[in-house]
Amino acid sequence: MTFLWTPASLILSLLVLLAGAACCVVSWRRGGRTRAVAALELLRFVLIVLVLVTLNQPELQREVRPDEQPRLVVLHDVSGSMKTRDSAVQSVVSTRQETADGLIRPEVWQPVAQRMQVVFEPFSAAEPIGAGGTDLQSALLAAADRHTGLRGLVVISDGDWNIGEAPAVAASQLRVRGIPIYSVPVGSEQRLPDLILTAADAPTFGVAGKAVRIPFRITSWLPQESSLAVTLTGTQGEPVTKLVRVPGMGQLQDALEWKPTQTGEYTLSLQIPVSDGEIREDNNQLQIPIAVREEELKVLIVESLPRWEYRYLRNALERDPGVDVSCLLLHPDLTENGGGRGYLAAFPEDAQLFEYDVVFLGDVGVGPRGLSVQQCASLKQLVRTQAGGLVFLPGIQGNQNTLVNSELDELLPVVMNTSVPRGRGTTRPGRFALTEAGRRSLLTRLEADDVENEKIWNGLPGFYWYAAAERARAGAQVLATHDSESTAFGRVPLIAARTSGTGKVLYMGSDGAWRWRKGVEDLYHYRFWGQVVRWMAYQRNMSQGESMRLFFSPDRPEAGSAVTLNANVMTAGGEPLREGSVTVQAVAPSGATETIRLAASGQDSWGLFSGDFVPREGGQYILRAACAETGARLEMRMAVVGQEREQVGQPARPDVLREISRMTRGESTDVASVQQLVQRLAAMPEPAPVIVPLRIWSHPLWGGLIIVLLAVFWTGRKFAGLA
């Protein structure tokens, strides 16, 4: 038994005890010195002793030794990166996995096994073992939770974690629990020589007769420059080849163009040859699924005055065989709209409006000779729920400034300066200056080569008028600005794009694009607007069906990331279905099927039904959509990019393992010194027994004893006739 006392508390207790004894003797004498009084005073003295003992907190302590044998868990990495052949042991180079396999043989850990139980456990991300990636943090915590009597964790890995939280999170928890981590890094910290073909960000569909641009990136981990032939096969006719030069220890971004002549489903193969010194061949090729269709784009141009930009835009699109152009001219001096070939007599009703893929809105506002508030709302629905495109083309009349009082205002990618409704004219020609986003965008790609493309933009004829836009709105992407004019927010935005709902919006801040025809006729003017139309109609082109369209976002889904499925459903009369349900069966490449229910997107859904799902596999998915209310059905394919987190050739990360060992007061050692680590673990002292204290002073029985004795004492005094 132990007491929690100090010299002062001990002296005080003795003084109280003496004083109590004296009081008991005095009380016995006054009570007549009878035996009953003597017994009561003795009980009083015992109570005083018990109270003094309680105040000094007596405890009983007992040692508890574990009944089961202590454990050492050896975690060994079986992820994909462990296949990298860069582990050198005694001049023999093997894969990281082979090195790890040699370290988990029972005979290696025999000295430790004589004193504790050694458990070997593989880890990666999840079942099946080796699939998906490496979750080191979860592996550490799971092992600590699964095993009792744990003396430590040994981790044999390359440290290349790519899923879950940082391993340091687990290390901080294990430190609190007193579980050290002993790490054995395998693999080299240096990149092995390799050429990697990546980022073939091709579109999911192409149009017969139109060139398809297929970007690619080649990363070189070779010390010298490489001359390569990039080849595209699986196409109609001869393979497409392009010669490129990749700098040593650098990157090259370029693109191939392929012009399909027939419709159908294709799987293109993009590949580069294997160079001398490469360690891998499987990353020199990419498979690119693409669907080729006939193009049938419907475009509506709404304008007030037949200005030059309108005339040349209409002419350029009318000559495009893949575009069907309709025009509506709301001339301010005419009470009625004219007719004629390609011209509409009135703004189309909703059912007809939703047939258009892209609408160009020129110098037109809200008013008697413009759009009604309801027509503006319909255009908004075309964009947000029908995946349509809307192009704002302001003009010198400034009619578009009245749109700020309509629902179209929130679609504008820029904030207009309404105090300058007619824009700003210049005597010196202004020019379009591409932003960084503009240099990367397909919209502003007038030439395939980056350097040549910027040279073309710098050499385009200038303009003498631009709209007074103050700044870009949040979420908008500015592709080009004025080369010299600025506002308080920076250079004046001239070309800006944004997504809105399921559709896309473009703002063109100058009506001088028609001047690009100077010396080259329609070459760049036609190319630019043709790219704009196809970019804005991409979602609708990707979709299939008439009474029902199905499309998805993003355009190039990735395995493990959410995909939004959108369906536009029309009734037999051509009106958007307001209420109902749409189901989509997603059939994975493995044959696994998932059913997704698409819900109407609110009261103003206008035939739009949406739902999310997460594809788990890379490859071609089959999507089968059905609507119970209309009986509409359709089937389409969706190419999903597989996520390759585990890459052979990735440098090892021993720093990660050293850090978690340091945090848990463990140790990190190299492969050659594992035997010394085993000897040190085998020599670890036996764990100290656990001392379990029994606090007598706070035990209920102790308190109950004192209460009972007090009750006996006061009852005895009553029976004895004592006050």
C-alpha cells in the first residue's frame, strides 16, 4: 500500500490524531467512564484515523503482465510501382518487389521470432492487392488497430504513396500510442531513363470530312535529345506520322491532325518507337477511342443592322457544308421582319428555338424592335438546360446594354460599362492580345504550331471599335484582351468564354473580325468562327437521339471521378418534358452494370434530367437511356480514361519513410543493414509490467465503511443517552 503524503501533511495528520485522542479521553471521563462510552469513543477515534488515511490517498498497486506474446508486424508494399527494376543489392539489380520478397523470408526474422510473434502483411490501396494505388497511411493505422501487444511496425516500401492522407498523419497517431515504425526503403531516388507518351487529349467524337486535332505530350528522362516519329494508326488509309525532337530531360507538346472520311466507331493508336536505354516499352503507346459522325449543326444569327461583321459571318457559315444557317434581322426602321432564303419572319417559338445548336446575338437588346423578356428567358434555357451555345456580338448601336435588365445578363462572361453604351472608337487600330489561356485554347487555334499561331494573331489586321467591357466575370476565361487599352481591373477583355449550366457562352468584344480577311480572304475569319460554332455545339454533337438527347460532363471522363449525365427529353409535340424520370444503364468494359436515375433539374428544367455516377474502370462504357413517360430510348458510348496512379519507373521516396520513422521514434535503415536492424529488435528489453493502481480512498466500499461507522457512532450515542 502506498500513500500520497508530504512531510507537512504527515505532521498535520499526527497532530490531528493526537488532538483527537485527547478529545476522546476527555469525553470518556465526562461520560462516566463506562464501558459503553469507552466503546463509542474508541469508534470515534477509529473514524478520525480513517478520515486522516483517506486524506492521504492510500492505493494498492499490482503488476499486470500480458498473457499473449508481443508482436512485430512487417508491412511490405505490393503496389504497381514496386515492379520498377532499380533496386541494387550487392551489385545485382532487381525489381523493388524482388528485393522486398527477399526481406520477408521467415529465416531473416528468426532472431526476432524467438522472442515475439512476427506477422507479415502486404499492403497497397485496396482489394485486389496491387490495384489502384498506394495508401500507406491507412495501412499503418489498420495494422495498429488489428494487432494487440504491438512492439512496432516494420515498413518495406518505395514510399510512393498516392492515395489517402499523408503517412505523417498516421505517424503522429502511432507516436501517441507508443508504436514505433522501422522503415526499410527500397528503390532508387533517381529517375530511370525513359520516354513517356501522355496526354492524348483527343475529342470523344469527330466529324466526317473535318480534321480532328489530337494533342500529345512526350516526357523524356533520357540525358540526350531524341528524334522520334510519332505515328497514328487505326485510321482510314495510311498511318499519320510526324517527326519531332524531344529535348533531353524535358517535354514536348505537339499535335497530329487526322481527317476521317467515313462515319463509325474507331480506336486510334498513338505510338512512339522505343529508344536506346529505355527501361519501359508499355508507356510508348496510347489507345484513343473516337466516334465519327455526320455533322448537322443548326445556327441562328439574330441582328439589328446588317453591319459588315454580320454579312461576312453569315457568308462564312453558309459556305460551311456542316452548318445550316438561319437569320433574323430586327431592323430598327422596319415594322416587320423580312423573309427570303435563310431568313426567319419572327423569333422562333421554344420548340423551334431548341433545335438550334448555336445562337449569335448581335447588336440586339430588349424592346419593341428587339427581344422580349420571355424570349431572353428562352435563350437562357437553351444554354442552361439544352446544352446550346450563345455568342454575344455587341455593336456600335449599344442595344445589348439593355440586356442587363433581362435574364441574359447573368450569362454574359463580362461586366459591361453601361455608362458607355456605344463602346469606344479609336483612330489607331487595336489588336487582339492572346492571354495564356488563349494560347492553349482550341478556339483561338488558327495554326497548329504554338509559335506560328501567336505570330498569326499578332499579324491580324486591327480594329477601330470595341465594346466597353470593364472586367471578366467570375468563372469566365479571358482568351484575348486589347493590346493597349485598360480599365481599373486590367486590360479590356475582348474574347471571353464561360460555361453556364450544360451550355457555353462566348463574348466577342469587337466587330472587326471581318477585317481578318485582308490578303487571305476567308482563311482565318472562317476558321475562327467555324471553331467557335463547333466548340459551342460540342455537347449537343456528342449526344445522340431526336426525342431524347444524352450527353455527359466532363467531355473526357476519368475513372474514379464523378461524371454528370444529362438528358434532354421532348414530348411527341416537340415540347420539353416537364415532369418524369429517365434511367440510364451504364455498362462497364468488364460487364458490370450500374443503373443511374436522372432527376428533373427543378421546376424550370425544360426537359433537362441530370444525375451523377462514378465510373470505376477505364475503357468504353455503354450508356442505355430510357424515359418511361415518352417511351424514348437511345444507346451511346462513353470513353473513360483509366487512372494510372502506379507507374513503373517512378523514383522511390525514402524521405517519406525516414520521416514517419523519425516521428514515431523508430529507425530507418537501408536494405544492406536489415540484419543489424533484426538484431537490434531481437535485443529489445521485455516490456515493463503494467502497474494497475487500486485507489482505496476513492473506492465506494471505503466510503461506505466510513458512513456505516458514523451511523453506528451516532446511533450508539443516542442509545447511551449522550448528547
